Amino acid sequence: MTPTITAFEQSPDRGQGLARDMRVRWALEEVGQPYDVRLVSFAAMKRPAHLALNPFGQIPTWEEGDLVLFESAAIVFHIAQQHAGLLPDEASARSRAIAWMFAALNTVEPPIVERSMVGILERDEPWYAQRLPAVEQRVRHRLAQLSRRLGDAQWLDGAFSAGDLLMATVLLRARPTGLLDGYPNLCAYLARAEARPGYRRAFAAQLAVFNGTQG
């Protein structure tokens, strides 16, 4: 059965690959699973039909027969469990890859999202100039820890996994701030992720929505 995911009808990221349906598209492309996309407006996301799929009124959602999922990481994990290629077969390596999935979203992403929100929502506030350096220091702290752990390795733990997929999408959100530039190995890591054919196909599909050229 072909799954259906939801995505923004008009993405606020302006086709930069930052909207969270990108994670799901990329995972599906990595494993070669066809999928359908239903575009939703911001108004439709708050209506009962969509809230029945995602109680928080967000995207993406996943529908596959009777199975309905929300939260991008949960959907990526489901894909990784159902298809080879995103989680190692060996039990310990598989557990470590899952740990990196959690680390990406629970440890590395929060300060990066906070930095983005400060720049969007608080730029005109009187406390902005004082608050920004502290927020950026928290981002640098996490990036430095990640950089030390990655070192010269290609991926976080052996072969590319769902942990790398989620971590790369988190680092993409840091790149516009310029804070990632201080960590050459993380920049190279992100470039490797973006060079993967699955990523390129997912990015092109998401960009086509923004450009109004989706087939």
C-alpha cells in the first residue's frame, strides 16, 4: 500500500528543505518507497479533519491503511523498521543509530530552533541584543560536542543511518545562522548528506511544491 504524507501547501521555509516533511520524504527516497503527498493549508491544519491525524495541527502526518502517525521522527523510525537501509541489522549498532535519532532531536535541535525563533520573533524586542549571544553560545556548545564526537568519520556510527538523516536535517536549520561555519567537519558531514541521491530527490520534490511545479 502506498503511504500518504502531508506537507505545507505554502511552506514558510521558501523551498529551502527545512520543513519537516523533508525528513520523511528523504527516508522514503533512501529506501525506495513510493509515496503520495497531500498538501494542506495553514487553515486546514487547524480543522478537525487534520487534527484527527495530528492533534497539534502540524505536518507531516502519515496514513497507510489503518495506520496514522504524526511526528517526523516517529514516521522516519517506522520507515526504518519496515525497510532495509536506515538501521543496521546488528543489534548494538541498531540501538546506537536509534540513540543518534534521539540525540538529533532532543539534544542538538532545541538550541538551534531557539536561535531561529529568537531571530524571527524577538528581533525588535529591547532584550534582543542581550539575549542573542547567550542563545548562540548554547548552539555552539552543542555543535562543538558533536564536532568532537564526529571527528574525521564519514557518518556518526559506521554506515549512514536514520540517525544521520535526522542529524543532517537539524544541522540544515543551523546553517542560515552562520554558526555551523566554525565547524568544518560538520559542514563536510552535511555536504555528504546533501549529496546523497535520496536527499536530492526529496529536496527536488519539496522544492517543486514551493515553485508550483509539483506533478
